[in-house]
Amino acid sequence: MIDIVIDAGHGGTEDVGGSSWNNAVGPRGTLEKTLTLGVATRMADQLADVTLTRSEDVNLGLAARAEVARAARARFFVSIHFNASVDSQAQGTETLVHTNYSTASAQLSLLVQDSLLQVTQLRDRNRAFDPSGIKPLPLGVLNPLNHDPDTAACLAEVSFLDRADEEERLQDPAYLDQIAGAIGDGINAMAQGVAPPSVQHPPLLG
């Protein structure tokens, strides 16, 4: 059994098992898959007992990513991503759970979100979605059927890479260090039993 599995979203050069090789791209060509791996490897350096789903530029299917955590019976699973919008005008930080989320996953998402916001200083897209701060989506990499029942799992969309100002910020290694540290702080808070601001199910959308 290990404590933490960190999933660097995307990778490689082709789509595999529902996992696209790359989604967000910065105006100057920065790739999401490169940034996610950069943050993940920094987390492995900063935290003890961390396993990465990938440590190089390869792509894994969504179920295969979750299986790394399932096989290890990990306590925590966090998938790292960067966002993009149709008109490249959106901005903010959000941390997502699966639609069939556990209380532990909700707690982890709230703690990671609050920690990330201290670094990104961006709009809280979770609480803009619902006052509870919980934002569920049917994301394959978080599907509880692919995870151990006791694993708390969430997906962090750190910021919108397709904005020129944010792409420039993401070129700074110190900023990437801070992002990695913030996600790690959220996980550590969960491990230490720190209570998140609130844990309640948002109303179902019609």
C-alpha cells in the first residue's frame, strides 16, 4: 500500500483508452501534457511515498491511470490538468470529483482547491459552480469502479493555459514549484485530518 498516486494528464503522441494525448495549448505553443508532467515530477520530489502514473512523455488509457492507484490501494489520487476555453477568455481554478463521488473524494477536492487558489490567485470556479465548492463531472480517470473503494480521488484543473498571460506565468519554474507544493499541501491536509470548509452534495442539475 502507498499513500499518493499523482497522474500527469495526457502524454505521448496519440489518444489511448479515452485519454487524449494533449488538450490545452498556449498561444506560444506550450502543451498541457508537458506542464502536467512538470508539476507531477516536482510533487514526487517534494513529497514522500509518491507514485506517478507516468514519468515520461507517454499516454495511458483512463482506466490504466486509475489502475495504478487501485493496484497500490492508494489513499489519494490526484490527476493534474490545465484548462482551455472556446474563446481563450475564461480563467480560474477548479478541482473536480466524479459524479459518483465519496465523502473522502469531496474532502480532498475542497482541500486541494483551497490550497491551489492561494497560489494561482484566480477565480474559484468550484464555488462559482455551486456554493458547496464541489464540482462533479463523469470523468473516466476518477470513475470509482476503476479505483479502490477507499481511495480519495480528484482532478485539478490548475488554470487556463490558452491565455497568453497565464502561459507566460507557467514558464516560471518557481510558479510550477508553487503549484506542485499547493497540491501537495492539500493532500497533506487531508492526511492530517484537517477539515475542509464544507462537504455537502450540490443539487442535481436539470
